[in-house]
Amino acid sequence: MSLQSHLTELERRHEALDRELAETMACPSSGDDEIAALKRRKLLLKDEIARLKSGERSVH
């Protein structure tokens, strides 16, 4: 898998988590732990995307 396709997949997963988080937060029965876990996963993906993009820039 090329770096660009990997970044595209990570960004797609980040957007999916964003939608899932919004849906979860809109549901009154959602627990704080569930919301926090989704936020952590989203942040980890964001950090990975940023790390890969910064490494990509230093290569060019």
C-alpha cells in the first residue's frame, strides 16, 4: 500500500469515527466512557495522519 493510499484510508476512518461520535453524543443513553473511547481513537488517527504527512513533507 502506498503512503498516499494509506493516508486516504486513515482519513476515511477518521471521518467515519467523527460521524460515529456525533451519533453517539446525540443519543441520551450513551455513556461518558463510550464517548471518551471514540474521542481517543479519533485523536490517535489524527496524530497518525499528521505524523505521516510531516514525514512525507520531509522526504520531498
